[in-house]
Amino acid sequence: MLYNLHTHNFTETSSVIELVNKYPYEVINVPYFSTGIHPWYIDEDKVEEHLIIIEQRLKMNNCLALGECGLDKRVETSMEVQMTIFEKQLLLAKKNNKPVVLHLNGAFQELIAIKNKLNLGVPMIIHGFSKDEQLAKQLLNNGFHLSFGKYLLSNPELSKVLAIVPQERFFLETDTIEESINDVYKKAALARNTTMNNLLRVVEGNFKNVFDY
């Protein structure tokens, strides 16, 4: 069985467990999903409404995580507003004991500070990791998991980063790419100099451990 940590495209493939991202205003029509307010799509007039929906959904058995949510310095919404909404979501994850799937762009130090301040105690996974080994080590040292996907397929340097991640701290994903999760697994097996069977075992173990699946 393959495990896809984060996707927006449910493929209905019987050999793949997919954690499908669903925003608060989307219908839940998939076996397993995560839900949260993405920093790109913050509607300040509807934040409280969306937070209520998120909390309701976090109680559903097939809602495996909060997210994707996070911080992004490339968007117009101020960091102050983003951080306030982000923290409210993280507290819901803590209250409901759900892992968090994170979207981060240019705000990693803010993320670390918030994690330390809130003392969450739930697993936090940075999806679509694309940065260098130094940042990867800093995030790992602060207790984060890293998920690799489209950038792993396009950036040879990222294979070196994946190679140094402890086996219990990484996931694989497709997000929005056309390539399949099987393509990502093949690339990851090469990066970690391991067999597909061993990689399958490791990722399955991580998924079951973090998501209590």
C-alpha cells in the first residue's frame, strides 16, 4: 500500500491511501481527509464560521489531520492576521489531538516560535518541503516531520536532503502534480538508497504512527 500525505486530487486508486485536502467550504466525499484554512484563501469575514466547521470535522473519524494551514510571506494578508488564524487552528488541533499538515513559505522561524509558545504536543508535518539541508536539520531538531513531493522530482539537491532525514520523520506526497505517488516513491527510494519494499514499510509505519490510522 502507498500512502500519499497530501493531495488535492482524489484518484480512487485501491492501492493508495490518500489524505485529501478539503477546505471548510468543500464537501467531504473522500475516505480520508484533512481540513484547514490555507493562508492563500483567508476570508476574514468567514474565519470564525470556518473555524467552527473545522472543529466539527476534526471530530470525524475519517478526518486524520488539521490542514493544510500555515504561513506565507508571499501573500498580501498580513503576517499578524495569518498568525492569529494559524494559532487558533493549532489550538483546535491540540484540543482534538490531531496532527497538523503545514503550508510554509518564508516563515519558518515564526513557525518554530509559535510551536514552542503553544506547546502543542501533536505531530506537525511540513508538506512540500523544498529547502536546504541546514533548514531541514533545524526543523527536525525542533520536532517537525517533513513531506517530500513535486520538488523531489524536479530538484536533484533535494534528494540529498531526504537522504539525511531520520526514517521515522518523513512522508511522501503528490499535492497537485500530474505524476503519481508511485513516481515519488521511486525517486525517494533512489534518494535514500533503499528498496521500494523497505520504503513502503517505512512510510506505512510513519503514517500509522502519526495518524493513528
